[in-house]
Amino acid sequence: MEINQKQQPKKQEAQSRKRVFIILVALVILALSVGFVYQLLQSLDLEEKNESTQQQLDAAYYELDSMSNELDTRILKIAQLGGEIDTLLQIKNQLEEEKKAFRKKAYGQINDLQEKVKGYKELLVNQDKEIERLKKMNAALLEENTELKDEANVLNESIKDLNTSRTELEKKVAVASQLKIDGMKILAVSSNGKEKDGEFKNRHIDHLKIQFDVLENHVAPIEGKNILVKITGPDSKVVFDVATGSGTFVFEGRESFYTVKKEILYDRNTQSLTFLYDKGSEYDLGKYTVEVYTDSYKMGQGSFVVK
């Protein structure tokens, strides 16, 4: 009994120590658990941060790549519009180099890249403004060219009208400057010097005397003129003899003979002219036409009859 009473405190002490040990082990286990959970949470947080960082890097890279493609589009548009693209090409090359080295840089470059992306966005906005400016400029130039073409067409029409008016005026002046004759008399002069007009016989004609006035014309130039007289018989043949001064001239694009010619100095005043022609043979019976020409136009005409 006494022995049992002595063993009782020892048993209680052992149980107390056991409870303390258990408590200590539990505390250690709890501490280890808390530490593991903390480390696990930290690991998960870091992994999440790393994943987020990687996503941001990928997003920044793809956005940078998109900026490169859009910059290509702007460069092409500006080149087509005639704008300056050398600077943009340099920026494009720099952008491509940055894309190549992008993945090698540390995560700390995210903010820098985002700033660059922002800068490229601003650059694209500025280039969009430049494109709009060039479009407006080209539109203005096109409108100006259209106006210039319209003005040129109007000017050409005016010049054409002026040329037409000038040509018509020149024609009118040319017509107005043509010389006319008046008062033609055709006389048969016999061998004894007697003159007969109107109708006459071959025995009355030793030679023909043709008289007329070249009328005044203040539009015609003062110059030498060849006055041609063409006598056409009843058989429609021209009376001519090269030995007596006859020759040819061109009228309305066709060559014709003239009977006699005289050169004068025309001074815009009325001049009286006389032509003498000795045929040297008898005239055919019938009506003869006498036409007067100069400078390939007809000045007037008359006629006589041999019966």
C-alpha cells in the first residue's frame, strides 16, 4: 500500500511530461504547418505573379507586333500618296530589332515596353493625321488641276475662237483688198486707126483695144500687180500667142492661159489701163468673153461680138 502511494506521484509526473511533450510536438507540427501553408501561399502568389508578368509580356509583344504591321500599312499609304517615308522606315527597322531582342530582356522592361507601345500608338495617330493631311493636299491638288484643265480648255476654246475670228477676218480683209475694174470698153481698131465698139466684122479688126479702170481700194496693199487679160472665143478656147506675150496662170487650182499681161504699181487710187492685142489672123464669128485677173482672182469681165 505504501509502495503504491509512492509510485502514484511518479506516474502523475510521467503523464504530465507526456502531455507537455505532446503539446510541444503539436506546437511544432502547428508551426511547421503554418510555415508550409505560408510558403505554399507565397509560392502560389509568385507563380501567379510570374504568370501575370508573362501574360503582360506576351500582350505587350503581340501589341508591338501589331504596331509593326500597322506601321507597314501607313508606310505603304504614305508612299502611295507621295509622302516622306525614310524616317518611318528607320523606325520600322528599329521596331523589328526590338522585337527580336524582346524575349531576352528582363521582366522589368514591361513598363518600358508599354511606354514604347504608347509612343508607337501616338506615332500611328500622328501618321494617320499625316495621311489625312496628304489626302486633303492631294484632293486640293486634284481640284486645282481640274480647275486648271477647265481654265486651259476655256483658254483653248478662246484661242480657237480667236483663231477662227482671225481667219474669218483675214478672209474678209483678203476679199475686201481684191481689186475691181469698171467701165470696160472693147474696141476694134482698123488699119487706118478707126475705132468701132459693140459688134464688128473681121475687116474692122486690125487689133483689139481693151480699156478699163482699176478702182481705188484703201484696204489693198500698195504693191506691184500683174494685170492679166484672158480672151475666150465662141469655141471656149482661149485666144493666145506666146510670141505676143501670152502665157499661163493658176486660177482655182487649175492652170489656164491668158492673152495679154501688163505690170502696174497699184497705189490704192483709180488707174485707167489700155491693152492692145494683135491676133494676126481673123477671129471666128461669135461672142467673145474678156476676163481680167490678178493674183489668181478675177477683177471683172466684159464681151464683144464678131459677126
